[in-house]
Amino acid sequence: MKSILLTSIPKYDLVAPPAAIGVLQGVAQDNNLNTEVFDFNLFLHKSLSDQEWQELDNWCVFITHTISKKLEDKIIELWDSEIAKRLPPGCEHLLMSVFSYWSLYIARLLIVHENTKVRPYKLMVGGNGVVSKFPDTGQYFTDWNKENNFIENLIVGDGEKPLAEVFNEGKVKYDNDTLDSFPFPSYEGYNLDDYQEKKVYITGSRGCVRKCTFCDIYNIWPKFRYRSAESIVNEMKSHYENYGVTRFDFTDSLINGSVSNFYKFNTLLAEAKAKDSNLKDIVYLGQAICRPRNQMPESHYEAMYYAGCKQLTIGIESFSNSVRDHMKKKFSDRDIHYHLEQCKYWNIPNVFLMITGYPTETLMDHQKNISDIEKYKDYAQMGIIEMIRWGTTMHLIGDTPITSEKNVRELGLKGSDNDQISGGELATYNWTSDANPNLDLRERIRRRLELHEKSVECGYPQPRVKAELQTIYDMAKLLDKSQ
Amino acid sequence: MVKQIELINNQEFSCEYLENDKVMANSLNKTRHVFNVGSLPVKIKIKIDPWKLRPDIRFDGHLVNYGLAEITPWDHMLEFNLPEDYKDRYFKNIIKAKKEYLSRTGRDIPDNMESYVGVNNWYLEIVDKIKEQIK
């Protein structure tokens, strides 16, 4: 029987088994392959010192563009020894999941290394990261591979169909436009106790119904597609039966992209829980967008409550209307207030994701952030704004609307070398805007610290703030004192 | 300050509302009962008929968790104290519950406290270092 080893690499969280591997393992098993899984991200986290892990992390998020030779050698040595141990008999494929552009550097290191070896398997690489450019060379991952011919099967976009094509010599039963045609993910081979939470990721949709200026989801999934409510509920039931999992974390960019389908899902899940007491502990969490009352009336929040919605992660991004307008977030202050009141009424906690120092953010916009932290602090006290994250200041990501020719021209966006940013060439945190000249990196860091201090003062829980501050410190160290 | 208590249940029930052991109101045969709260602090008992019901409870429109709100559900009544700093207590209980959960699962390491709890995190030392750097 043919077999495959599926691997995941940094940067990825350590909370639960990687979703992409679950999905692809499901496809491999559906196509009669023996599978083995290896979470190299988790393995490195256990094997590296805190200092090494931080060095790796800074490299992954492009704070630095190299790592020490010593760390590089250690990563490769660990990779080689573990792959040799875990390779299943008759292994024809080694699959590497490049989750996002934050996996690019380590993926390149390992792929180049794989090509120095005589190996019995073919290399398969896929994931959102493969559509991006390397920040240091500006070269697309796909072009880099074409030039070097490193990867036998490079999968761009949805992985299910191309993977099945490789396994079945072109014969496939899946349809990319119908997500329900894909098999359920499989988490076989993972010890769920190795992770911080006993939960699995679940995907209800791909793509987004918005086109926010700072986001690159559109490049990966230009069209918003979603699974039927029935299929999602059935998958939850199946993971409960197979692994005893009752906690589900949606990977969707937004779980309420289709409001009607989301409402149906909540209603079906609530009904299933009411009918079968074994399912009563099932809960879910996911990312969502803030919507006005006419799109998500009160009954939708009620259905979420009975279905077991335990947390929503919402990209509020800024409390300033004008900043949000430029971002194309499409919701108002009134909508935020309505959403918070509904969540308070049904006790649904939120994680607010924020961006500090968006290119159009004026001092007045910043003050609005500060004053709304104060205004909404009661919601934090009641656990409705369960957490707030201000991030590590605005990064300009290549191939996003904010780095489009139009925005670069209108906002006069320039890189650290003071050259105009040419659309989609880089991911950088050190930029300036001629249209908003006061907002340089130094000012963004200053504002970020103010937001940190105000948030702590008002009692907002802020997760991973130590790591964020450490990253900001590393960024600040690179500032030229003369600037 | 909690000013209003609301109880909701799918089936009809009746309530006798007491503040500091004094009956303040009766409300009969409804699925939703609303009581206005006098001055805080106050000890509240709500006798419920039929027994063994666990209605949803909202304080000023906030659906509360029984444990975090320190509500004792007896067969025949609900009992709890409402101090003036009720919200502070509720928040402290959220944090305490998260810490206890991490501790119970053996995951109360500093990294997880950072990721899941995230309070009292001034990190003055790093903040000062950053401030020095951006001077």
C-alpha cells in the first residue's frame, strides 16, 4: 500500500493539531493511502531553547532575514533525524504544509536541504504561504521553485483536488466549488494531549465576503465558498465520536460570511444538542465580522448561544470610523455597540483584534482608540471583551490592497530606504506615508505603548503581550537614532 | 451597580423575590420575571416554583454564569450576594476560573498564563526599554 508522511512547520500555533494536515490526511485516507503525521513545529518548540525559539520566531515574521548558522544546522539535524524515524514503509510522498508567508523562510531552508539528499519519496508542498513572495529576495515562491525545480508536486490553492489527482493519476471525485464534496479531516496519529487544548480545527468556509485593505485572503481564495450547515454539524458529530472532542475552532476567515447558512448551522447544532445529551458539551469558537442589526438580528445571537458559541474573534481593527472606512471594514460605531450588547445579552465572549498605526491613522484616530478603551471597559469586566490584541504595529504586506499602486501613490507609502513601495513587493513594518508624515515607526511604537498602558489600566486582558512587546523592542532597536 | 435582575425559562414558573430576607415582590406564572434591586450590598433569595428549575439570569441585561456570579442554586430557590463591586468580583472570578482550569490541566506555565489569562501584564521593564529606544 502506498503511504505518505504529512508534516507541518513553523510558524503555527501550538494550541491544536494543524488543520491543514487534518484536511490533507483526510484526503490521503479517502484515497486509500497509509498516513503518518509529524508536527515539526511542535517538535521544534519542545527541542529548542527559549532563546532559539525567539530567534526562529523573529526570522519567521521577518524581523530578521537570517538566523545563525548554528540554529540553522540544529533545525536541519532535528528535521533529518525525525523524518528518518517517522517515514512510513513504502513512503512515496513527503508533504510539507507552508501555512502562511510566516513559514516561507523555514520552508525554503528545509526544501533546499531536502534537495541535497537522495530520498525515496517525492516532495509535495502546499499551503497559503506558497502564493507569497520571499521578503528578502522579492521572488515569488512559485517562481523560485520553477527556477530550481525543487518540488515534485507544488500545490497552489485548495489542496484536496490536486492531491487526489496525484494519488489517483488524475481521477478525482472532488469539486472545488462544492466544499461538501471533500472528505472530513482526519486527526489520526495525533496525540491531542500534546497540545495546549483538546480541540480540533474545523473549516466551514474559504475566502471572505470583505476585501479589507490590509488582508491577503483574497489572493488565496478570491471567491467565498461555504459548506452546508448539515455537513458542518455532521463533521462535529464525527470528531466527537472518533476522538471525544467537544471543542471546535473554526479556521474560517469569518464564520458569519453567509448569514443565512450560519443561522441554519446554529439552529441545527442547537437542535442536535437538545435531542442527544451526549452532544451537550459541544462548543465552538471562530472568527467573525461585526455586522449591523439588519443583517444579524437578535434571533441570530440567540441561536449562537444555544448552539454553544463560546468565543468570537472579531477584527475591529480600530475604534475610529474613518480608519475603518479606509480599511473597508463596513461597520459603524453603532454596529460595534449593537454587537457588544447582543453578546452581553447572550454571554458570548469576544477577542478584539486591533491594528496600531494604520497608514491613515491620525493622532485624533489614535485618541479615539484610547477613549473607546475607556468607554468599553465594562464589557471587559463582564468578560464580553474577553481579550484585546493590539499587535506589533501595522505591517504592509505585499499583494494586499493597501500596497496597490493606487494606495501607494495616494498615501505616498515608502519603505525604510525612502523609496516608494512598489505594489506587493514586500512585507515591512518600517514604512512612512507622505500623506501622514508624523506616523513613522517611532510614532507607531509610541502609540502602541500608550494603547498597551491604557488597556492594562482599564483591566483588559491582553494575550501574548510579552512576546509582542519583545518583538516591538527588537523593531525599536533597529531604529536609526538619527531618524 | 446592579439595578435589575431578569429570570428566563422556557416553561412558566413563579418567583418570590427577597432582599435581606424580606419579601419584596411576587411574580406568578410567566416565562420571564423582572425585579428591581434596592441598594447594594444586598443578599438576594429568589424562591422558585416549581422546584429544580435553573432559569437563565441576567443582571442589567448581562446573561451571567451561575458560578462566576456566585449564585447558589438550591432545589427551591436561588441565593446570592450582590456587593457594590459586583463587576470586579465577576471579573476576578473569570480570571480565577481560567487559572484554575490551566492548573487543573497541568498547563499553568507562564506561557499559557500569557496566552489565556493575560492580566496584570504591564511589563514595565520591556516598556521602559522600548521608550528609551524610541526617545
